[in-house]
Amino acid sequence: MSNQEGAASASVVIPTRPQHQQSGSNAYASSIFGGAHTLTRGQVNYVAGVLGGVTVTLVGHPFDTVKVRLQTQPTGRNALYASTMDCVKKTYKGEGFSGFYAGVGSPLMGQMFFRAGSFAAFHEVHSIVDDNFDGFGKYQKLLLSGGVTGAIITLMETPIDIVKTKLQTFTMKQKVNPAYTAPFHNTTSCIAFLLRKYGVSGLFQASSATLFRNIPANAAFFPVNEIMKDLRIDQMGYTGEGELKLSERLACGAAAGFCYWVGTCPLDTIKSRMMMQRLEDQRSKGLTWSKTVKLMYKEGGVARFYQGVLPLALRSMPACGAMFATVDLVRSALGSAK
């Protein structure tokens, strides 16, 4: 094969349709990303994921801060917050608006690459599954692809969540114990502290809890978005996904986000609890996933696993709706086939 042929196979020039030929939200996206793009399918998915990661972080982080603080606060008489609104009021009173963006540096930088990796992984996994599992139906393939993607992205997500959780909860620890002084105050110092004290393993604390949440969560996350879009296309008699309006894409993504976060709230609460703990305590006290579940059940029964579910639900819909809509529009504008 000649050098010119090799270069041609490495990338493809993907033209976008002229705006007058596009319909729905695709026309707006193409007005921003118009022109021809020399990108491979994987690169298109990566770019779309980066922009989706920025969107989901900026929209969802305030809700996530409230959620984590409710999930990890002491129980009983030592509880810091009586309700979701109480947490919101106390956070704003004590830290101002910036308090809701505590630890945002880690997820903002991390989510750009994490979402890029997760969307690229999902579409590549789905392509492989679609080619090799002929006996599966469309939605079975989506479910399998989502679950496999969830397992793959655990390695990327755990370090991001560890740093975010540590930063979101250190202010709460100071309120419980005024003498407590956090050994870090921003993303960089938190990463440096964890590496210095625990080595690389400090960034992968509670990775098993992340894995146990990620597989079922992502098995629902990606498929629900696609299923909802298919249902809307059939309902409205559209000829294809390109005719979906922005509001319809937002609603489909919101439904996916609700299923992901609310459906797996107990698993997410366990993960937050395990990430908040000191790594040496986990090791010395044998605080495994199953033991953590037993301790949490003793603290508050089934309800203990649903602490923070309201901000979780409120966060999931606008944040994930915006993220999926962003990713879909960028992929469409850059010409990536589903």
C-alpha cells in the first residue's frame, strides 16, 4: 500500500451537510461546526465527549456538592444537615456561591477526558458488539455495550471521584471538629497529598465500589438515551434522529440521567462513604464493600442508602440532558455516524 493510501485510511474527511439540508437541532450545531473535518470516528467521539464533560460539570457540580455532603455527613445527633434545603442554606451561608463549586477543578479537568473516553469507549464497544452478537436485538446490544463501558471507565473515574469527594467533605469535617485542619485545599494539593501518603493506590481507593455502581448504571445510561430518542422519532413520525429538536434531545438525556443516578443511588452512596474514609482505616478495620453496607444499614436502615437522593435527582436531569444533547449535536455536526 502506498503512503498516500495509508494516510487516507488513517483519517477520513467528513463533510457536514449544508444548513438548508439539515433539520431540527442539527442545523444550529452545523452553523457552529460547519465545514469539512478531517477526523476519524474515534476523534469525533472524543471531541464530543470533551465538550459534554464541560457541560455536565458546570451544570451539575453544585447539586453534586450537596449530594456528597448529605451522603457522607454523620448520622443521628451529629448530623450537620436536616434536609437538602438545609444543606443548601448552610453551604451558601458559610461558603457563599463558591461553596457549591468546592472541588470543581478535579471533575472539570477530569470530566473533559473522562467523558471523552467514556463516549469514545461506548461507541467503539457498541460497534464491536453490533458486529459480533448477531443473535442480540438492538436494545440488548446497547445494554451489553453500556455495561462493558461501565467496567472500562472505572479506572478513569475513580481518581476523579476520590479527589472530588475529599475536597467536598473536608469543610464538613471542620464543622464536626473545629480543631481539624485539612491537609489540602485544592485539586493539586489533594492529589499531591494522596500520592505522598498512599502512593498511586490512594487515587484508586474504593475502586471496587465504583465498579459495582458503574456496570449497572452505564448499562442503563447509554441505552435509555437511545431508546427515548427512538420512541420520540416514532411518536412524531420523524425520518431520523436529525429531526429531533434540542428540547427533545434534552428530555431524552434527562431520562437517561435519572435512570443512571436515581436508579443506582444506594450504590453511589456506598461509593461516597468508602471514598470519604481514610485509606488506613479501611485497611486496619477491614472496611470492605460488604462491611460498609452492613455498617450503613445499622446506622439508618434502607433510608440510609438514599440520603442525598433529592439533589441527585435534581442534578441528574439537567446535567445529563445537557451533556447528551451536547455530545449528540457535536457528533452530528462533525458527521459521525451512530
